[in-house]
Amino acid sequence: MERDRLFRVTLAYLLAAAAGYAVASIFFTSANLIRLSAVGAEISFADALRTFLFDMRGMAPSMVWTQYGSLIFIGFAIAFPVAAYLRRVVLRSTGPIRKIAPYLFPIAGATAIAVILLTSYPKYEVFMFAGARGTFGSLAQCLAGALAGYVFHLTLNKREARS
């Protein structure tokens, strides 16, 4: 029984982290392409597609922990268990606080991304990841984290409902 639960949680984590990384990568590349277009660069559809694929592969999780994809997977590996603990505490309580339980994983995902972005800033005095620069870029990256948390929540709850 415990092994089955561990498998479900691991599967939910991998699906959520992969979805979060994919969306973050798309947002990252889009922000960069928008900035390039704003300074007069002409970007064809083929160029944009190649850039999306290049960035998706280039920032992918690897054994290099400073890759953006690796940092996302590490951040979610920390944030989701914390959110699960908080969710357990919230669900055991009474009153209106129980209503926040479905939002804890999306908040955790967004927070993980925000922490990744903010920890790079003091060292370089600029966001290390160009696609996250500016308010729009940073919020888009946090939205990708929130979507990952939502995927984790949905996947885990769907799997638990079948048991």
C-alpha cells in the first residue's frame, strides 16, 4: 500500500515538474523573442520555433544543478512536500481556513520559482535568467510554477480518488 502511494506521489511530482518546466521554458523564450522584436529584430515563425526547441533542450534538467530545469525540479522537490504538510494541517483544522487547501500546491510552485529567481539576483544584480527579467517575465515564470502546483494537485487527487 505504501509503495503504491509513493509511486503516485512520484508520478504526480514528475508530471507537474515536467509541465512546469515546459511552460516556464515557453514563457522564457516568448519574453526574449518579444524583447528582440521590440528592438527591431525580424523573427520568422521558423526562427521562433527553432529558438523554442533550442531553449527547451538547453535549459532542460541535467546533472548540472544550475540549469534552469534542474533548479525547477529541485525547487518543486522542496516546495511540494512543505505544501503537503501545510495541507494536512489545514485540512485537520476547522473553519474557513480549510478553503485554502486546494491553493497550497499552486502557491508552493509559484513560490519555488520566485525563490529561484530572487536568489540569483543579489549575486548578479540582475535576474540570471533573461526570460524572467521585468515584471511580466517574472510573473510569467511564477505562473508556470503555479500551473505546475495545480497539475500536482490534480494528478495526486485524481489518483487518490481512484483508490
